[in-house]
Amino acid sequence: MNAVTDQRDFAGEGMYREHILDHYKHPRNFGEWKTCSVSHKELNPVCGDQLSFQLNMDEKGVVKDVRFSGQGCAISIASASLLSDEIKGKTIDQINALSRDTVQELLGVTLGPSRLKCAMLSLDTVKNACQIYQKYHAGGKKHGGH
Amino acid sequence: MKTRASASSNGSRTRNLFPILSRKMRGHPLVYLDNGATTQKPSSVLSAMDSFYKKSYANVHRGIHTLSEEATVAYEHAHENVADFIGASSLREIVFTRGTTDSFNMLSRMLTQTFSRGDEIIVSQAEHHSNLVPWQQLAQQKGLKLSFIPYDSRTGELHWEKLEKMISKKTKVVSLTHVSNVLGFISPLKKISKLVHDHNALLSVDAAQSVARLPINVKKMGVDFLSFSGHKMYGPTASGVLYGREDLFSSLEPAYYGGDMVREVTLNKSTWNDLPWKFEPGTPPIVEGIGLGAAVDFLRAYPLEDIFSHEKKIMAHAMNGLSSLGNITIYGPSSPEQRAGVLAFNVKHVHAHDLSSLLNEDGVAIRAGHHCAMPLMTALNIPASARASFAVYTEKSDIDALVEGVRKAQTIFK
Ligand SMILES: Cc1ncc(COP(=O)(O)O)c(C=O)c1O
């Protein structure tokens, strides 16, 4: 196919199906705790959107509960909302195994390269939060969550 | 080639001069409203570059053979063409760069070589990162003071009166945008120039957004340095200009070194070539420079006064259309008369990214983001905005498609 006229059909209007709009307008696990096991904020340098995730881990290093806050487009907020449900009950290893495919499956759409950045902001933030948690809880599994 | 065309009456004929504009997007005609990021190219620019590659291509200023001589003449002619276009005295005042960003990096290095600790540079809160970060970094390295003309939320422009209070004996250079790439305002350069020169400082202007929208005459405007990019004025990428007053250019030392910019080199010492070549080290963007010259010819066929008034009509149509939808915030001056071709806005409840994705479905291309002006976004207290920006080929029907798309987005997100 000619690369110039090849218009790959990335989701457009279909991107804004009901469940994405629902998670955007009513994000799950949205808010901020005063204390938590770890919190981390990331910025999408393309658009300036920022997301912040807070995780509460149990002594086995499993995500017990999560809160997120920040501002962003429908794709980034809906991804964050969907992801926040998805990671509950998961270990850090299981979270690290999540990929861009996971995020697109949660959203139920395939995104073009620029919107994928919006969608990946939440997973990147969560993974980095996990990394920070591990760093401060070396050998984490036993001593996690003081 | 130099016959006069009219931007306002020949909107759709102008469109035909741009091959890409005949492309369909998902069955819709392409509505390209991202001209602030880069403009599309007319056939005349494309064919000038193509035929130069096919007929006269060689390196410049080097070979004593026909191709090199032809290439040198064409490349130098492009400098003269640009000089004439912006009212410079000669090609000695025109340095070809790779774009505005390159121009500012070069200028800031050259100028700050002559500054002393404690000297001041003034820019504004609304600058594109390319007219901020180079000064910011050099100021930190060299102990210079960097001050900012603040954004004025009452007018949607800069707080011009503040400059009068800020400027002092310590001020060496004031570097400002001519047209804001977010707010669309037009800086009162004549007044600023007088003030700056009364304080024996220099005025550097970012013309990236203005050079293809307003008539520019560096002498009449009293500008000491002017930077712009070829790709935002219907020319190719990796072409650009740093204009500098000849007496200033003569006394400044280069910031970049290498071949071609030298006259004589020994192992321990070098002397510099004539202006402007002493500021163009290495093999320059030759074909891009030829393309830039062709873009200037294209713009000459449309007097900039006409383009300006054409884009003002488009601006008024867009501001009216968007405002009539309700729940729209427009940034910058409220009167279309005070703006040039750039319209940033936000739609309540619809993030700029989502708006841009939805518009894209209907073949409408706009920009969404911080527009490389993060400090201004902070002043506006928004993370991002949508931006529609116009060109000589923009038609009212393009604006109608934009407004209709925004209305659709509002119903989806309501
Ligand atoms: C006002 C302004 N200044 C500078 C630039 C930088 O231009 P370039 O990216 O071509 O170097 C731009 C374009 O993005 C701009 O709009």
C-alpha cells in the first residue's frame, strides 16, 4: 500500500464510546489520600497534562487500594480510571507485565501514536510509583508497607 | 511569477497551488488549520527545489566548475531575495540558518559573548521556548539577569507599560515575539524599538509567526535582529534566517566554527570570511535556501497587506463562529483587528486533545497542546489549549468545518 495514502484507521469518533466517556466523567478511585505507601506524579510533555497515583500496598507487596488525581484528556483520564481498577490485587511483577496492549484492551480501542502517549501516561506513572516503592522497601515483599 | 494575486478573492484558486490540499481525509476535504506549526508548500517552491537538484546541484563557494558556480549564484541570490523582502540593506545582513530555533541559539551565543556578569536580558512570559531557553541557559552560565515582561490578563497581550519600568542601563538586549504563537497579538515594535534604543539596548524579534502574515521592514520597524523559519512561510524545513544590522554583525564574533566561515586558517589562528558567510559554517542548507527564495517569490505575488486583511476576515469569522457556540474561551486580544492568524481556545468540558481527535475525524487539522510556551500556559492557568491558525489558502468554509466540528464535540462531551 502506498504509505502516503494509507490512512490507518485509528479510532476516531469511535474512540469516544460510552464507557470511555463514562470513565472520563466519573473516574473511579479518583481523589487523594493524606498518607499512602507510595505516591508519584508524571507529566505528559506533549500536552502538559499531569497524573498523580497513590498506592497502598499490603505486606506482600500487593496493591490493596489506589487513588489517582490530576487533569487530562478523556483518553488519559479514562485509561487512569480503568487502570486503577485493574491493578487492585496485583503484585508489582504483575503490574510491570502490563503493556500498551493492556491499556488499549481496557479502553477497547486502538490508538494512533500521539493518543497512545495520553493513554500510557497512567501506566507509566503506576510503574514508576512501583519502582520507587521497591527502592525504599529493598527486598520489598516481606517488609513492604511499614 | 510576480503577477499580483489576491488572497481574499482567490481563496480557492490559491488552494489549487498547494498539491497536498487536494488530499482527502476519510472522504472529507483536508481542512488544514495548523499553519502556526508549519505551512503547506506551493508547487512553485517544490519545483524550484526539484529542478535545482536536477539541474544545478553542487556545493557552494567551493568548486571552480559550472555546477558549483550556478549553485553559488542561486544560493547567494536567495539571500538577496530575502534581504529585499524584509527591507534589509543587503545580503550581508542575512544569515541562513536551519530555522528560528537555530537563529536564537546562534544570536544568544554571539551576543552574550559581549555581555558581562550582571547584564540584563529581557524577554516575555509569552515567548516560544526557542526565544526563552537559549537565553535562560546562557544567563545561568554567565551570571546574567533574565527578566520577563508579564502577561496581562486584561488585554490578552503583554504588559507593555511594564517594559518602561523594567528597562535600565543594565539591559543589553530585549528579545520579543512579533506575533504570539498562542495569543495572536501583534507587538507594538516601533514603540518598543524607540524605548529599547533610548536605553542603548538592542532589539531582537521573533518573526516566526509574522513573516508570512504581516509586511515586515526591519529598518522602518527599528529592529536590530530578526529570526524566522522558512517552513512557516511556505518554504522548506531546515531553512531559516537570522537578520542582523550590518554594523552589529560586523563587530560580533561567530558562535559556530568550521569550514567556509573562515578566510585564513593556520594551526593556531583563524580569521573570518566576509558577512554573512562568517556566520554560516559548513555546508549550508543549500537547496532549502533555494526553496526559501522561491517561498519569498510566492509571498511577493500576494502583497502581505492582502494576506493580513484576508487572515483578519478569517479571524473575525472564526471568533464569531466559535463564540456563538457558547462555553468557549478564546485567549488573546478580543478584537480580530489586533490579531494575526493565530487563534487559541478551549471548549468547556472538552480537552484540547479530544477536540483535536474528533476534528481529525472530519479532516480538520488543528493543534492541541502547550504550543512550546509552557510559561504562558502557566500564566493562563491551563495545561493545554486548542489552536487554529490560518494561511493564505484558508477559506471561510474551512472555518465553518471547524465550528461544526467543535459543535459536534460539545454534544459528545456534554
Ligand atoms: C513564535 C515562534 N517562535 C519560534 C518558533 C520555533 O520555530 P522552529 O521550530 O522553526 O525553529 C515557533 C514555531 O514553532 C514559533 O511559533
